Amino acid sequence: MASSSLRVSNLCKRYGDFVALAPTSLDVAKGEFLTLLGPSGSGKTTLLSLIAGLAHPDEGRILIDDADVTHSPAYARDIGVVFQNYALFPHMTVEENIAFPLKMRKMADAEARKLTAEALETVRLPHVARRYPRELSGGQQQRIALARCIVYRPAIILMDEPLGALDKKLRDQMQLEIKRIHRELRTTIVYVTHDQEEAMTMSDRICLMNAGAIEQLGTPEDLYFRPRSVFVADFLGESNLLSATVRDVDTEGLDIVLADHEAQLRAVGNGSAFTAGEPIKVMVRPQNLVVEDAAAGRGRLTGRLTDVMISGSLTRLYIAPEAAGMAPLVAAYPTRSSAAPYEIGQLVSLGWNAADAVAIRDAKGA
């Protein structure tokens, strides 16, 4: 399949006084899988609708392969769309549903049958061609909706929460299927979801949106390990956010003092972005928080264990720090039968490797 690049330049959408999308610029490379991630009301679906031609911007431009399509009708943009609700015709067979876009393009019957069969092979459902949508499972229906989208080989595919109606196990399976299809076809995909794990699993890059604007754009690793704001650190994955003050700055990181003004630790960050005495937040992911019995005496913090929770592959420890003013912390490690047992009320020692603690500017304190 052919793929196209996509450029959004200062795109803006308002509804009266409400700004659904602030002026936004974004480049999507040919063959890239970009996910628009964010909470409800963040602007991700508005941006997708503008790209698809289902809504019209108040300002800005949309370019596909450098051609301005801002005011082109949806059918003229060479874009395919996959919706959450499948949108299959119940009175048509699977084969007829997939062939429908080809019929609307007045393609010869023989070629349409050939492309329909290829699309069914791509989604691994050639045996359901004569069935009706009601005879298929939710996952199968979503794969048929995807086949109907790719059958006419659009240069860009837009997906709006396509797995939102599926249960977790089926959703996980469909994530793998969509990734496989993307690898095979190498078409450009823009995918909308509010599911953080889904975005991390599937994307080449993630565009995290908040309040109608882009909060951070980068690879899953960038957003997870190097968040640029408290919102990114808090939204993407589980995190411990500790209030701290910068004590000293050097080329390798920061010396920090936590809220109790006694525990002095290290964190990484762009040193030039911080100054001594500045209030910051320090993010430590639960799996990077080192927990030992307090008797070991190697940590710079101590706390009481308030709960232990096994959630399948991970065991989580919930800890109330003894230092005044510090929020509760969460530590996590792989669940295994040989792990040392922890007891509620146990005094534990806490710490981290400097490379696993990320300094973030505290917007409230700045």
C-alpha cells in the first residue's frame, strides 16, 4: 500500500467561546504509527475529525504529501477511517461489506473480488466471507471494519478508539493484529485512544494532548522515562511524584532536598533548566523505588507499609513515608513465590538510583 505524509499547521477549532483545539502543528511521517492520547476533552478526537474532513477548522492548514486539503471534502483526501462501533451494514455479508467502498468507486467486479479476498487474507478471516456481521464476534467485526478500510488502499488510515468496545483480552489480541497489519502494509496510521498501555504498546510516537493542546510529542520511551511536565508524568503510567527543592546543579544531574528538608538525594534532568533553590517535582516509577527492611539502613527515607496488593504479574507495596508532608508512595516488583514477605505496619527503607529519578519543573511552584 502507498503511504503519505501528513502535516497539520496551526490548526484551530472553536465552538463559540470554547476552544476545542488550540493552534496545533504536527508532522506525521510516511508509514508512521502516531497515537493521539489524552483524557476526555483533550482535543484528540477534534484533531482527528479535522484531519478526516468531518469537521472544518477555524484556522490553519492540513497538508497530505504537501498538497493542501484543508477545504477538500472527506472523500477526496485518500483517507480511511475505522470507528469504535464498526459501522458494518447488517443486511450485507462480510464480503459485501468489504467490497462496498470499491463498488462506490465503480471498480470492475473481478478486481473488486480480488481486492476483497486480499483484504480478508490480511485480517486472517477468509473463511467468514459469506457470513453476516451478527454471526461474528466483536473482535472479528472490528477486523472486518479494518479490512473494509484497507481494501481500497488509502494512503492514511485514521482510527478513533477502535478497540474501546472490546474486553481486555480481546483488546490485547487486536493490538497485536493492528501492529502486524501496519508492519505488512506500512501505511500511515493516526490512532486515537485514552488507554495509556494501548498507546505505549502500539505507537512509533505518541502525541499526548491536554486541554486542547499538545502537552508532549515523542516516542513512548521519551514520554515514559523523560516527561516534560507533571501532567505527562502523572498521566502516562503509574508514578510517584515527590515535592523537592534543588540544592545544587551539575552537568550530570541535580542534588535535591525532599519536603522534610533532611533527605538529600540525586535526580537526573537538564541541569541548565533548573536553578538552586527552585521547587520541583521528582518522578520515580514504582518499579524503580528500592524497598528494603529498615534494619538494612541503606535508604535515605523510611516509611510504614500500609498495604500489599498482588495484581497478577506485579506486586505493589503502598507506603506512608515517616517524613512530614510527603505523599504516600507505591513500589512494584515482579510477583514471585520466592520474594521476601512484607507485613502491614513494617518499617521499610526507601531509595532509588539517581538515573531513575527525573526532575520536572513544578508549575505551581515556578
